[in-house]
Amino acid sequence: MAFPSVGTQWRWSLLLLAGAIGCSGRKSRIDSGLGDPAETTKAMFQALDKNSDGSIQGDELAGSPGLAASVGGWDTDGNKGISTAEAQQRFEKWKALRVGAINASTTLKLNGNPLRGAKVEWVPESWMGSGFPTASSTTDPSGRAIAKVASDGNRDASLGDGLPPGFYRLVITHPEVPEKYKVNSQAGLIIAPDDPMGLLKAIELTSE
């Protein structure tokens, strides 16, 4: 999937997710990079709704750490689960915003303390499709890492290091970090163009 060039300069300064959405000075917005909202919802439920009851809830949420951490923002009816209608409505909102990429930063804490010198990879959930890039970085003394996207020669240079809106696992490598945050990591986040202020928190890791 080829992501479009960005047409509007926005900046969000966040602890978990710093958004710098596109930058050319023009006021026109661009496509979000997401697929059809109905198809994206279908792929999401095929991956996460293990009992096929039309709701992602309980243990199923563990299939997407980012969703598990943000379920309240998707569960509009308050039943502690996410229906296909709720998910599709959210993806339609993302699509309408036409945000192609967001410059992401993540702050990590281990047992309440900033995690310095950790390698962090932003790995897109596989059900989102093959066109989503992976980013990586290393945390600074405050535990903050700024995502850097490796160029594969096919990526639109105007997107810079921005990541498309979507669901990402954080694969974290550090001598003090346990295996649960490495392959198939239990840490994750949602890069959401419609909820920057809802993500003002660090990712809390535990060594247990």
C-alpha cells in the first residue's frame, strides 16, 4: 500500500504520541492510508474475535495490546467490549480525517522508572495489512524514543518518519526487560488521529 503525501502541517506535543501530521503548508488534507473501513473492521474481527460473537472483549483484548489499553475510547456503549459497529464507526472517522502519517514518540517506564537505552520497535498488527511500515528507535535518559522509519525506496519521502494511523505492538529490547515485551510483545499502542489528548501517558512495563 502506498501512503499519500501530506498536505497540512499539524503538530501535537505528547508524552506517548507526538503527532506531526504532514507538512507542506497547504490546507488540503490527504487520504489516511487506511483501507476501506468495513474491510478493516472485518480483518480486525477475524483476528481478534475468537468466538465469533461480533464483540471483542475479555481475554480477546489481549490479542491487541494497544486496543486493550484504549478500550474505553472504542466502547461507546459501555459494555466493556467492542462491537463491529463501534469499530467501523471509529475507522470511518479516521478515514474522514484524511491523516496520512503521524510522527510518534513513546515514553517507557520499567517498574515506575524511566527505561533508558532500550531499543524500541513499532510493529504494526498484521491484520492491518502489509503496507504499514515498522519504525525503531532507542530511548533517551527520560525513557523517550522517537520513531524512525527505515526507507525501503518505495515510501513517499514527504511522509518523513510518520507512521500511519493504526495498531502497533512495541517490541522492546533491553537487558532488564522480560521476554513478554519482546517477540509478540504485550505492550502496544494505537496511533489515532482523533484522540491525541487521550494518550498523555507513558507505557508502564513491569519486570514480573
